[in-house]
Amino acid sequence: MRRLILSLCFLAFSASFAAAQQYDLVIDGGRVIDPETGLDGVRNVGVRDGKIVRVSTETLSGRRVVHAGGLVVAPGFIDLHQHGQDMASQRVKALDGVTSALELEIGAPDVARFLKSKEGHSLIHYGTSASHVAARAAVFGAPLPAGTILPKSGPATDLPATPEQIEAIRQRLRAELDAGGLAVGMGIQYVPGATRLEVIDMFRVAAGRGLPVYTHMRSAGRVEPGSAIEAVSEVIGAAAITGAALHIVHINSTCLRDSLECLAMVEGARARGLDVTTEAYPYIAGMTAVNSALFNPGWREKLGIDYGDLVLPDTGEHLTKQRFEELHNSDTTRWVLVFANTQEVVDKVIPHPLVMIASDGAEGHPRNAGTYSRVLAQYVRGKGTVTLMDAIRKMSFMPAEMLERSTPAARQKGRLQEGCDADIVVFDAATISDRSTFEKPMEPSVGVRYLVVGGTVVVDEGEIVPDVFPGRAILGPGKKKN
């Protein structure tokens, strides 16, 4: 009898042990790459309750087993600069390997409303900065129209703020950070009336919360005063004065022919102890609102382009002087492609060790759908100027490290390690490619076979899984105080 009881106890223990080792999802036999530790080898990955709980050479069992032989298994890509937050954009981001897409350059005009609008029906993770542009427009009595993030050129963009207005802007930004904003987002070029002191004061708001500033700088091009070099100096100076961490968005798009000089300035600042980072996207054209202050008089000279270098994405129309003036003076926001860069410059910027990848994505530009696959196809597989490990580092670990300046939750992202969030991309390195073009900007990429967001499969054998919404808000520390 005692022997029988012992046998039954052993069987019960074995069953419970086996159950404990049963995973929700197993990704079996893939080439696992973790950019933080440098792991690059065939492993099996066990996922349970939204976390990576096992990375092993041992065979693992799970409720669902994905066979990833011949495929790369990597941390999901983190896009720090994504404007398109609609479901169509989320789908193409997922098929491009992105598990988190954040509106950090400018920021949502209303943080609480943005977070509430996405709660429970987001395919991938989301978050936003607190928008200086929107706060300024509201204080000037010209709040942004619904669905927009940039103000129309006018008094609210071009006039300097009084001390009282600056204090009101600061108060509004603090409230937006309390609502869950991850940083202060600044589009200085879109509010040229902002003085150097106003910029420093906004950096002080971020520094006071221990948060970074993400900024589209004041100006672009080579014309002095107002060159890209001067613009880099301004924001690095503001970071040095206040102690706020600084992230310069799309350095390729702002610095253009002087991008390598601007990167040398970032490198110099970092070498002297300043917390400055930057990003780029792999396209020669930018895109912005044609009625914004970016196109105030003098834009052609600054950018070194003319009216015909502006193209409407929905029609392919190249603008004339008359058509430009009609659209620039309109109250209706219209996006325009800006062909101001060269492939030679972009090809030198993307491999730079300080540059992480971010898309600046929005409908109308191919970067919305194709940024990450394009880097893998062109710079890893095609040109061979970026290693696969470095590309994954630029697209996952480096953005996660930047995001750690806003939230400790980011320490669980951008890595493929036990205990980290199960945000995982599985792709075919031999075939992954972007298909979006300026003519067809929403064509999804190919080559992402599986995408896992918070432990849930959202791309299965290259197709979006219907009716699953595992995306969750990534929040700044102010939200916890409410």
C-alpha cells in the first residue's frame, strides 16, 4: 500500500512539474538574436503569461508551437516616432516587425484622450509625449483641430510668447505628463516664434520630471543664420543647461547634406557627458503639412529645393508656385512629400553607430509601412553596410534604452531574454523586403512570418490575425501619481 501511495505521489508530482513546464507558446529552432547580450544561435523560446520565461537549447512543449527553423527570432522593433496611429497603420507596422509604435516627436494634443481612444483595441503597444506645439497653440487661443498634431502657420506659431504665456504652456505640459506622457515633444520648426528662452524653459519642464525631450529642431539646411548646424547647437545647449536628456528626431531629414557634421556634433556632446541620441529613416523624402510654419518665407533657400520638389502623396502632383500658395494659405491640413535629400547621404547615415531607426510614419509616405524591412533588405542583405545584429540593435535595443529614460517598463523590451516581455518578431532574413513606394505607400512588407505582442500572436504565417488587440499603453511615471 505504501509503495502504491508513493507511486501515486510521484505521478502527481511529475504531472504537476510537466504542467509547470507547459508554455502558452513555443518558438522552436529559430536563430535567436539578442542585441544586448550578443546571443546569436539556435534556441527554443518559451512564452507564458506575456513573458519570455525560457530561452534554451532543450526541447520545450507548449499549447502552440511555432517552428522557426531557418528564421530569425528577435525582439520586436520599437518605433519611437510614429504619427499614424489608425488601425490601417498598425497593420502595416505589424507586418514590418513593429511591436511598439509611439508618438514621441510632436506628441498627441491630449494625452488622456489619446490613451483612452486606443485602450482595448490596439494591435501593438502605444504611447505619446506631451506636445509643446499643442500646448502653445491652446495658450495662444488657437487649439489644434481634431485629428491634427501640427498648427497652421499664423500668429500662434510665429509670435513670441509672453512670460505669462510661457508659464501657462509649462502648466499645460505638466498636466499632460501627469496624464501619462512619456516625454516633452517639441516641433520647434513648426513654432518659429518660440524664443531660445522658451525652448530652454520647456527643457526645464522635462528635466524637472527626469524625462527626456524629443525634438524636431528649429531649422534645416545650410543657410546662416538658421542652419541645421545652428539648430543642433541650440538643442544640445538646452540639454547642457537643463540636464534633460535629448533625442533629436530624423537627423537625416533636418541636417540633409550636413548630416554627418550633425552626427559629429552629437558624438562630441556624448563624449563630454551629455545624454543626446538621434534617429533616422531610410528614405530621401520627408513629409509634412504644407500649411505649417515650416514653409514660411525662405524655405526654398534653406532647403535648397523649389516648388516642384513638393509632391502631393495622394495624387502625385508636383506643386507650382500658385498651387503651393493656395495650399499653404488654406485652413485645411494637407500633407506633402518633400524631396530634399540624396541617397548618398542616407546611405552614410543609416550605418552610423549612433543612429537608431525610427520611421516618422504616417499614411501617404512609404516609410509608414516599409522602414524596418527596408533597412534589413537594403543595408543588411543588399549593401552589406550593416550587420544583422547591428540592424536589430538599431531597431529594438537602442530604442528600448532611449525609452528607459521615460519608464522602467522599457527595461523589459528590446531584448530577447528570460523575464522580458514577449514582444517578438520572427522573420526570414533572406526574403524580408519593403514593398511600399511613393505611388503605393501602404503596400505591406513581406518576410515577417510571425509577430508576438505581449505573448499574443498578431501575425501568423505572414497574415494579420483578426480580432486580437493585445497592444497596451506604455506610460510615463506621472500617470502613477493619479
